[in-house]
Amino acid sequence: MQRTKKKMPEINRDTEVKLMNAAQNAFIKYGLEGARMQDIADEAGMSKSMLHYYFSKKEKLFETILRQAVTDIFSKLRQILDSDDAVLTKIHRLSHEFIDFLHGHPYLPLFVLHESHKDPAAFQREFMPAREVALSTRFIAQVEEEMRTGKIRPVNPHMLLVQMLSMCVFPILSQPVLQGVLNVTEDEYKKMLKQIQREMPAFFERMLAW
């Protein structure tokens, strides 16, 4: 008599969130090679056999986590850059909403950047769908239109986008270095971040205003 394979119960939402958080923490901290499925299962509060039932290979779970990290970052960017707001309004929103998002998820940008450098072509092919590329295309077209109509001073639209994102991402990526170099505490660093959020829109307004 053939024994039927026992079917695992469907994973509930709370367990799924715990699993993804545990996997994300492990992969960010140890990378694909160093992260262990047992550690992920323990932190998620499930058995290793159950984890393997839903994700038979560690590589598949890693791909899921990386894809979600890219989606989280670009969803937030799309929410701002794809809006109907004027360019200067979008810069103001980036300085507050996007920096707040990154500060709440400080390891996401580092994780994505680290993995993207391992195989840039594969990363762009697998994790940067056309809609993400269109995000920057639409923003650049908007900048060109506002320059044409005299709303903002002529600038290089690509450089403007790079400068905007750099001012948002760099303080988050470099927090340990900045704290060490500047000899500031965690609370002092947070105050600096708030100052960046206040001053970033004014910086770009001076750049773009006639």
C-alpha cells in the first residue's frame, strides 16, 4: 500500500511575515552562503522541515527576499516619483517620506546594492523590470518639460535624479562611518538626519530656481 505524503498546513499571514523578516535578517547579516535555514526557521518559529516544505532550496528563499527588497524600495520611490506633483514637491516628499522609509529599513539599500554588484547584468535582468526603468524615464521627462516651460532652471535631468537619490541614501548607508568620523551619538545622528530632511528641499530649490 502506497503511503501518501503528509501535506503541510497552509502558512498563515503572521507566520509568513515572521519567516520573511527572519530570512531577510539572516541574508542581510550573513549573505546567501552564511545564512542557515535552521537559524531562519528558529527565528520564524517554525520547524526546519516546514521551512523546506515551502522553500525547498535556500537559493529560492534568497531570491524571494531580494525581489521583495527591490520591490519595497522601488514601490516607495514610485509612489513619489510617479505622482502628479511638481518636481520641487517630489523633492520635498523624497526628503521626508523616502528618508523616513530608509531609516526604518536601514539594511535594505545596502543589501540590494551588495547583491546588485555580484552580477549587474543578471540583477538588472531579473530584478529590475521595465516598470522600474519607466519610473526614472517618466521623472526625467517631467524635468525636461518643466525646464521647457520655464518652471525650473535648465539642469541635467539624470544628474538631478542621481543627486536626489544620493542625498537620501548616503546618510543611511554610511551611518556607522559618519558616527565614527564625526564622533556623534545615535541621537545626534538622528538630529543630523532630520536637518538633512529640512535642508535638502531648500538645496534643490536654490539649484532649480531662476
